[in-house]
Amino acid sequence: MRMTENAYDVRIRPATPQDAEAVTGVFLASRAAALPYLPRVHSDEDTLAWITHVVLPTSTAVRVAEGAGGELLGFAVLAGGDELDHLYLRPDALRRGIGSRLLAEVREAAGGPLKLYVFQRNAAARAFYERHGFTAVAFDDGSRNEGGEPDVLYRWSP
């Protein structure tokens, strides 16, 4: 990604099955950089299989952000019609408006209220969603996710 590249130099499009490896790479790199405290409960190969066989084919909508050279910079997943299940960016693509564009695409695809879960310790993500009008409505002890990490449920309504 060029240092001058911003959200308006980026193309947002629906994901295809051919994006599975790149989406997995973004997912793994982003989590390693932003959430180093999370336990690794799946291998990279298992994560690729999950993205390939579960996330891409069964989600309501998956959008990817591509840089000018066609490289995948981030992705967002709408599941069940009303849950932002994932929004991840490559660590070098942060704070350029790309996440905001992906979020806008998911909001449009949902066509109504959205919910999402964020780990309580992920202060940057929590601040991002709060800036975009999401409100924390419930806190969990971590028993609902594989990593056992306490999280918070956010909701947004248009």
C-alpha cells in the first residue's frame, strides 16, 4: 500500500471464493498485531478452511477492500443479516478511512440495525465503533467465544 493511499484510492467489492487466502492473511495479520493476548486456538490451515468453507459461502455479505495494485487491504463480513461478524484491516492499512468505508458497505447491505461483538480489551476497535454510532449494550465474561476473552455487545440503529 502506498503511504498516500487513502479510502478513496481503494476499491470495495464483494468477496469471491478466490479471495479466501488473502482474507485469511488479513485476518491472521490483523489479529496478531491488534490482539496479541488472544490464544491461538486454530492453525493457519484450519483458519483458511473456515474462511473458505464457512465464512465466504454462508455469510449474508462479505466485502473486501483492494488497493490500487489489487492487494487486499481489509474485509468485512455481515452474518445473519444483522451482525457485523468481522471487520479486519491489514496493520499497515489502518487509519486511512478504509474501515469506515467497509462499515458503510455492511450497513448498506444490512439495511437496518446492526450488532457486533468486540473484545473488551480492544480499545481501538471499541473507539472506532463508538465513533460510528454504536452503543455498548452488554458485557460478557468470555464464555461465549472460543478464546475465553471478555467481550462487549454493541448495537447500532440507522
